[in-house]
Amino acid sequence: MARRDIGTDDPRVRVRPGRGSRPRTKQRPSHADAVLGMVTRIDRGHYRIRLDAPGLTEDSSGDITAMKARELGRGKVVVGDRVAVVGDTSGRSGTLARMVRIKERTTLLRRSAEDGDAAGTERGIVANAEQLVIVTAVADPAPRPRMIDRYLVAAYDAGMEPLIVLTKTDLADAAPLTDLYSPLGVRCLATRLHPRGRETGPSAAGDTQEPAEDGVEAVRRALDGAVSVLVGHSGVGKSTLINAIVPGADRATGHVNEVTGRGRHTSTSLQALALPGGGWVIDTPGVRSFGVSHVSSADVLRGFPDLAAVAEDCPRGCTHEDGVVDCALDTWAGEPAAPEGRRERVSSFRRLLAPSLEAEDPTKP
């Protein structure tokens, strides 16, 4: 074997042997033994996952805790993500599995920041949900239609079906809100739920005393078998509704400040809860604003197939806003023989465009 040239004949010079190197490869393990599950909660870098095959865990519920593998990079994992995990999937206390893959998402609910250094940036909130359930009180606190509009914009952007659940309908008439959103084709369900220990008052008509859980069964049927996200600003009764729908949920409930008219945050993190009849309800923390500046008019239009077909005749670059020259929606709504309600539907659609074009003021209704 030829002697290595070290650049000197001095015997006192010693050279460390060269370190062997293993060539890097872009090939990643296939993880053929990985099992699938859904992320139900995220807590400081730990991911709670419900496995599809509960028999793989000692806990019959199939819940395990996992960490994200380095090869996933910095991609954001959100509640609702379908993931593949390897390692210890027994679910025993103190054990950690490893999350190695994220399945392709069918939907992604997003919101954008509107102030500070992060203004304009967007982030995912919930993945793979089918319904966005917008919970709003008709009174105590007063409803905020602009906030509801923003949630609708986010639902259409994500490709989710919106559903409005009205709470505390014994305190005020729900008709003004239902009339406002009926031209959009958004389904509205009324409930008269109250936190434990609080009795309902007279009905809106003032002639009968309704039970405290009036309307809950209709909401339960609407959520059964689907993955639904519940959103709403603080104090509208979202946690109370979840406690009535999901046995044993025991979500903390709060109250509305009599001076400010605002609710107190009770839910502090996203939590997916399994429904008895199948499906999931994902509870989100109550918020006072919901940014949708990342959504364009074309994104909103996807939620209205009838208007999208009409808008194909619009000039290139048309934003479909009120007053835009040669917008095909105006021609369609103003046709002499047009069915009743066309103009109202176009007007309602354009109302939804405003939240995505301006910053929200949480003090305005």
C-alpha cells in the first residue's frame, strides 16, 4: 500500500487517520409500517393523534402522542391533518410516536393577520373539515354581521359548506339575521341553549316557555357523520353548544361582560371531539377578529356556482365589485324577465367581497 503523503519527513509529525464519509442520499425511508390517524390537538410541539385502528393501542380510544419527524421540515401541521406515524403507537403513558407523513389535504381553513409585523401573512387553522359552523348569538352579545361575513368568505375560500347556528333566540328575534343570509343560500339553525343552571326566558313570541335544549337535535343531525369546525367570537355560547352535542366534552363556559358587551375567552386551543354518531366537531378559541385579506374575489366566487357561470362573461380582470364597468353580474341581475331575488343575491355576494378588501375593526358590528 502506498504511503500517504503528509508533506514532511519529520517522524515527530503525526497525522490523524482520515474519517470515513458516507455519501448522502435523497432517498427517504418508505415507512411501510406506518399507521394512519388524525391530529386532534396540538400542545407545545406534541401532537395528539386518534389512530384509524384503535386496536393498535392499549387505550381503546386509539389516542397516542407523537412528535414531528425532522424530514417533514418546517411545514405547519394543523388540527384535522391526516398523518402517518411510526414507532411506539401503544398509547402508553410517557411514550412518543413519530409523525413521518402528512396526507394531502382536502380543505384548509385559513386566516390572515391584520396588524403588527405579521400583517398580511396567513396561516392554516384546520385541515380536512367539511363544514364551517358559524355560531352567533342574536343578543347578549349583539350579533356582528361583518364578522359572520368574514367567516363566510373563509368558508368559500376553503371549499367548506357554511352553516350558521343562532344561539339565545329566546332573547331576541332571529329573523333579521336569517333574512340577511337567506339570499346567499346559507342554512341557519336556531337554538335556545344556556349554560348549566341558567333558565331560559319567554320565547320570542312571548307566549310559551321553551326547553333549554330547543334546537340542539337539529344541530346534531347537521353535524352527524361530518368533520365540522365551530367558530364564533367570544361569549356567543359555542362551548355551551358543544357540551350539549358531545357527551362528556365538559368545555368551560363563560359569561358576557355587562359593561363592554363582550364575552370572555374560555376555549384556549383547538380541540377535535368525536361525535357519538360518527364525525368530528373541532372547537376553536373565541376571537374578536378574523382576517381574510388573503382571499380574492375569485376565491369568494367559487362558493357561488350560479354566479361563477355568469361571471365567465365578465371582462378579464373584473373584480365583480359594485360599480365595475361591464360586469356580467349586473346584466344578469337586471334582465327584464329575471326571476325575483337575482339582484338581492348579487348584492349579498358583493357584500361578502368587502371583508376581503379591508381591515377589520373589531369594535364595529
